[in-house]
Amino acid sequence: PVGSFPANGYGLHDMAGNVWQWTTDWYQEHRRIESPCCTMENPRGGEREASFDPLTPDIKIPRKVTKGGSFLCAPSYCRRYRPAARMAQPVDTSTCHLGFRCIARPS
């Protein structure tokens, strides 16, 4: 149940599990991003025009970065469960196990 475990070091509860979380970043492979990790400035992801799946070049549906894991995950299905894991998700996806995350950045 929600709130069953103590808050993390930032005072936040329930930051992992239940749904994949949309981010604002366009997906690109790590090797194609100039500074893929631990940057303080956006963009952290790629460009919209480069966010397509290279395995399906004829399908031009851009992809956003999703993070986390969902209640539908199983060891035989999902690739990752870590909150920091990045996966590509087409922007036209409509499923019950996608949500969003809210963040705050210092000004």
C-alpha cells in the first residue's frame, strides 16, 4: 500500500514501482548523447528527430524516455526495475502502466 515504507533521504515516498514514468526527454541511445549522465543542464536526452527506433526506420513515431518499472513487470518481460533505468516509449502509447514523475530543480 502507498506510504507503507519510510521516506527516502529527500523525504519522498513510493518513488519506485507500480508504473513506468514518462520524462520530458526525447530518447536516444547513451552513446549518441553528448553528456548522458550526471549533467546539471538540459537537454539530458536527445533530439526529437533522432528519437525514432533504429530497428523500425520506416515508422517515424518519436520516443520519450521512461524510467522505473510497472506492476506488469516480470523477470521474463521487463529489462530493468531501477528508478534510474531509461527505456524508449513511443509517444502514441496508451497503456495503464505508464504515469509521470514530478521533479524540482533549484533555480
